[in-house]
Amino acid sequence: MTRERIDLLVRNAGELVTVAGGSARPRRGREMAEIGLIQDGAVAVKDGRILAVGKTAEVMDRVKVDENTTVIDAAGKVVLPGLVDPHTHVVFAGSREYELEMKIGGVGYLEILARGGGILDTVRATRAAGREELIATGLKYLGQMLVQGTTTAEAKSGYGLTLADEVKTLEVIRELAQRQPVDLVPTFLGAHAIPPEYKDDPEGYVDLVVDEMLPAVAREGLAEFCDVFCEEGVFSVEQTRRILARARDLGLKLKLHADEIVSLGGAELAAELGATSADHLVQVSEEGIRRLSGSRTVAVLLPATTFCLMGSKYAPAREMIEQGVAVALASDFNPGSSPVNSLQIVMGIACRQLKMKPAEVITAVTINAAHAIGRAAEVGSLEPGKKADLVIFDAPTYRYLMYRFGTNLVQTVVKSGRIVVGG
């Protein structure tokens, strides 16, 4: 047998977690605990793609290692697919640390928004910021994500709320995608809040989103997805339906901020419209869970948000998994409700508060997260032909990642076959 020369070899991994076999559809129920664990595992890479995966001896028999091959010995380490964060608001200006005391004092998320704070505070700062400022802060935040193992992420607009500022944000996301290693999937979230100039005319703002913003975004190819914050005091179910129907007609795929604070029927709407994901779902109804279980919509849960908002109720992950809903996890990184951009922290919270098992958590931040942004054919698992995105953790077992909650255990990050962190 002719051995094929390779560019990179990761070998002798204490635990190699492939999460293989889930590219065609997201994992559900008991499948979420099937993570393809290989002891003494290896991954061979050529031209930025995975060539072979398996036991070290088996992979070595198939490939040719020469003086130009980079070899990483991962003995005693855990190797995972690059982590995928399917819900972030990574482009914004300013910060909102002053809200911490308000939350400690019992002021709720929607009350802060009603006072003109929250999202609207960040809108003011983002509108005032120039492109280079937004690019600089975006590079900083994405760099923080990369060193903690995130190699693919969704990035939303939503802090502009004018046509010019939403376009500015999406153009910044496009620029960021070209200037650093993390792959970005752009989402238009013009319907993130009702801006102050439309506070007495919310339908007028919906008209602006539908008639001007969406056509411009679609015409310029600035976004792949359209999202709406479907919530009491923000956008109603019918307003959300109207916006997403227009987005779908323009060729955008759909997402929803659904049932986060009040159970409005966002999960049901997501399933009805065939949305790629429904996110948050803290207050999802039994009917919403049932509808999601019978759909291809991925439930993206954001436990760091509940933690940062000091909420007592978390999304019912166990019930969702047991009823066959495809569950993913994300950071919801933003300047207010979740200033957390570490998926490792999210993983630790998911075990402790969502009662997800460590193997389920791994699935939720890899292949299911990739499905939540339409990237499962390219990333989210270690399989031949996929992008060579992988993370080596200084950990004896995959369970240790959740056990050592709050510690960055990343030793090396490989993106498209190139070492971008450590080495």
C-alpha cells in the first residue's frame, strides 16, 4: 500500500474524541452521549484537511511522515474537534459592567432595557464607533475565544438598528473573518430591539427591517442568517413571523431568540418556519419541546446568560434531550447579559445547571453546534475530508474538561491544519 505524505500528525492522544458519524443530521437523545472515543488516537492532516483518524498504529501504517511533517505528541492529553460557538454578538463597542450592581439589586433584564439601558446602551456606543474601533475590539475578543479552543463561531449584528449601522457591523464581521483564524458565520439581527427613535412606532421599525434593511443585506450578501429577538416587550410572534418570512423569501436562513424570559411560542414558531436554530429556550413550553423534537431545528442553549443574569431557572436541557430535541450550547457572548466568550466555562455550567452529561456537552459544542450554523459538513467532528480543526487539552480525560470548571486547559489549537495557538 502506498503511504500518502502528510503535513501534520497528532499522535498518541490519551483520548481522541472524534464525534464522528453525525454530519448528516444533529445527534439526539442517547446519541448525544456517543462521542467516538479512541484511546491512543491519531489524526493525520494534508492540505488543511483530515486525511486519517484512528489508533496511532493504524494511522501510522497509512501515512508517510518526512522532514516537512509537523508531529505533535499528545500523550496524556485529550484531543477534540475545534469548538463551535453558534451564538455570539462579538462586534460591539463599550461595555456594561455598571449593570452588575443593578442585577445584584434585583433589577431584571427587561426592566433595564425599558429604562433605556441594556441593548440600547450598546447601540449608542456602537453607532458612535468607527469601523477600525469595532475591528480592533472584535480581533481582541476573537483572539480570546481562539486561545480557549473556539475555531468556528456565529457573529450577529444587532447593535446598530439603522440601515447604515447594521451594514457597518456586518461589513466589520466580514473584515474580521479575513483577519484572524476563527471562521465566522454572519447573522443579521436588525430586529434585536426597538430603537429609541421608534419607541412609539414599533410597527414602523418592523417596516424598516422588512422593506429596507433585509433587502440591502441580502443584495450585498452580508449575512447568511436572519435572527429576531422574539420576546415580550421586544418583537411579538407575529412581528417575528413577518420579518423571518421576508428573510426566507430573500434567501436567508432563519434563527430565533425564543422563549428566553417569557413563554411566547417562539419555539413553536421556529419549528413551523423550519428555522436552523431556536436559541435560549429558558421558558420553552411543553408544546414547544414537542414541536422541536419533531423538527430539524437545533435548540441552542445559553446557560452562561442565565448565570450572568442571576436567574434561578435554566433551560430544561434534560427534558429536551430525553424527548429527542437536538441540543447545542453557545456562549451568547455580548457586553451585557453574557460577557463570557469561553465555551469551556459554558461547558462547566451546562453540567452543573443544565444537568447535561459530559459526553452530551461535548456533542453540544461540536457537531450539534455546527449543525446550528449550517457547518456540519465542514467542522464539528474529526473525520476524513473535514477541515483539520482540532484542540489539544492538557487533561487526562474528556470529563476533566468540565470538572476543572473555569480553567483554560487548551495546550494547542490547530485551524485548517495550521497551528495557531501553542505548538
